[in-house]
Amino acid sequence: MIRVRKIAHADYETPDLDKQIEYYTDILGLTLAAKDKDAAYLASTVDHHSVVLRKGAQAKCVRLGFQLGMEDDLNAFEKQTAAHGIKTARKKDAEPTIADMVTFEDPKGTVMEVFKRPDFASPKFPTKGIVPHRLGHVAFFVKDVKGITDFYCNVLGFRVSDWMGDFFSFLRCGVDHHTINLMKTEEDRHFHTAFELRDWGHMLTACDFLSLNGYKLLWGPGRHGIGHNLFAYHRSPNGLITELFAQLDQMNEEMGYFEPRPWHRDRPQKPKVWTPDPNASNYWGIGPSDEMRK
């Protein structure tokens, strides 16, 4: 099976495009790599664009970009996807640095963009804002958590890292504990988008920077039980939630367990179904606010 190897970008519609660009550049510290009449492309420290912003009536995540490995065959991946009865389309030069992509929709209507990118963009390291390393994961509220989890595993080649009960799945496409999160609710919509920071020191300065610029935390700092990452959540100007994280679990695929960390309670820490108790959400004790579900 040809699997996607990493999440490359997330694409959002937003009512106030300029205000959201300002947030991603001045607050988060991404770089405006390109802009045309339809879209703005914002770079992390690795990829040409980790975030794409487009004008829209309401704030929502509409597309996700996933990268194949250098030796993988995009044509073979398209045939593999079509064999599941999924309608695919091919797009040439649809986005900067992406010459060819296969597109199709997941069961909740989010467009998947799968491609190969042969060269690193090597953007300059920004000197303002929080400056996360990269886009880490995107989480969604979904009506059919089992069906959509199966889609990501069977079509895109994701693996299940953990479940919380039977209503919250954590899926990986590389060594990171999760790249996609799916939580069962009564509607399909964006939950949060997460960016990776260096360490606890970076988290501390990021939280101070957010506060100085008028952004209050919705939840955190804390340490999740599932994934064991440090976390802090806030809301961006268009209303969508951003998570900043560090120290996320890394999977040793050959051995079938996550690389050992001092804060693990299981030794070794393996994929499992977690009991939905406070430790699964936050080892440090403070649960999510009601605002997190809005």
C-alpha cells in the first residue's frame, strides 16, 4: 500500500482574509510566501506553505495537503484510491511548488490533496511572532468517527495510535503520535489546528507573547495523557482554535511502542484504548473549558 508520509498544509476559508493573514504572520510567525487574487500561502520553517487562506463566508477548513515519499508513484496512488470507489481528479500546477496532485473528498467533504514535492522550499527563519517549526496536526468534530477513521486508514494509509473510549481517534501517518484527530459529535466541523514548538521554554514565551497581544488561552498549559504532549490552546481572529504543542510522542514502528519518556505511565507505552477520564485529557489536572467545544 502507498501511504501518505506527512501533512504538508491545511487550507481554510475565512471572512476577513487580511486579518487572518496578519494573525498568521505577526502572531504565529509564519511567512507570507505568495499571494494571488484567490489565496494567500503561508510558510513554516520547512514547507513553502503550511497554511492556505482563501476568502469565504465562514471560517472552516476545506482542504488538507498530504505528501507522498520521494520514491512513491502518484499514478499508482491514484489507481489505489480509485479502487475504493472514490472519484479522483488530477490537477497540474494548482499551487506554488506543487506541479501535480491527486484530489478527492473524505466522507465529511474535506478535500484531500496528495502530491510529491521534490525540493525543500527553505524559507528564511522569521524574526517576529511565535515561529513554530511546522504544522503538526488538524482535528475535526465528526458524526461518523468509526467510518472516517477507517477512511483515513484504508485510503490514505494512516495507523491508529490511540482511541479515547469509542468516540475520539488519534491517527498517524509518520512517526508523530497523531496527524489527524477525529472526535464524535452531532456535526462535521473543524476542531483545532496544531503547530509544533521547540520545547517548554518556547511554550512559555509563546504564551507570554499571546497574552501581550491580547490572546487569552482557552485551555492550558498542560500535558495531554494521550500523545503526552505539552499543549496550550487559543482562538484565532476568525474563531477557529489553534493549539501550540511540544514533546509529542514518537512511534518506533519496528518495535510497536512509543519512544520512552519520563512522563509515560505505561512502560512501554503502546497504542491502546484510553479510559475517558481526566488523565487522558490532562495529566496536570485541569480539564478543557466549555469554550473548547464551541
